[in-house]
Amino acid sequence: MTGVSVSLRINGAAVTAHVAPDLTLADFLRGDQGLKGTHIGCEEGVCGSCTVLADGETLRSCLTLAAQMDGADIATVEGFDDPAGDRLRKAFAENFAAQCGFCTAGMMAVAREFLADATVADHRNEAAIRSRLNAVVCRCTGYQAIVAAVRAAVPE
């Protein structure tokens, strides 16, 4: 079998695998690693449901090959188990920010990157939040609850 060896970290765990050269990161995460929180929607990088963090920055996993991630540190929604992730999960629950849940993992990845961005002057600014969230399509919520959740997740 032709393939590529990759070594990376996924949610803090070291992973070494042999992958097909055309295997997407989304398929690798969902199929090979069993991380079903990363959803595959449009498979064209438009909807954002597949968004994960790679070395702290958002990345469309449906457009990225697993082989490209050698040496990367990948975080999926399953790995958001730190105080920032806990705040975000709690805020999404308390603000009813997830309805069908399909976009939620992508929204949370975008929100994590936004909340960690030191260049943002005001993390509670609705326009700034909406500007970042436009990277993920939600067909259920109308975004108001998601914006409220991101605001609520800003540390005091």
C-alpha cells in the first residue's frame, strides 16, 4: 500500500499513522481516530462544520490532507477539556446555542480561536463575534444564541 507516515498530536495525544496520500484530515479524524465531533458538511470548505484547530488556528479539515499535518498539534471539540473549553461548553448549553448540533464543533473551534486572539480589542463586541462566526454556516439558530454564548464565554 502506498501511503505517507505522519506523526502528530491530536487532543494532546501523540499519534503516528500511515495514511493514504488523498485521505482528508476530516476523514482521518472521524474514521481512523473515531473523533465524530468533526462533522463533514459540504466537503468544499464553505460550511465550516469540519473546522478544527491546528497549532491553535482554525483549519477546514475537509480541505486538508492528513499527510499535510505531520508535526501538527490538532485540537477537535473532543479535546476542548480545559477551562476555556469548559466555559465555552457551559455558555453554549446555557444560551441554547446548539439546536441540531451539526455546526457546533466548528462554531466552538472558531470561538476558541477568537477568544484566544490577543489582537481583538473587545471579545464581547457583537460585530467582532459575528465577523468571526461567519466562517461557519448554521441553518438552525439564527446566530443570536451563538453570539450570546461566545460573549458569555469571555473570561472575567
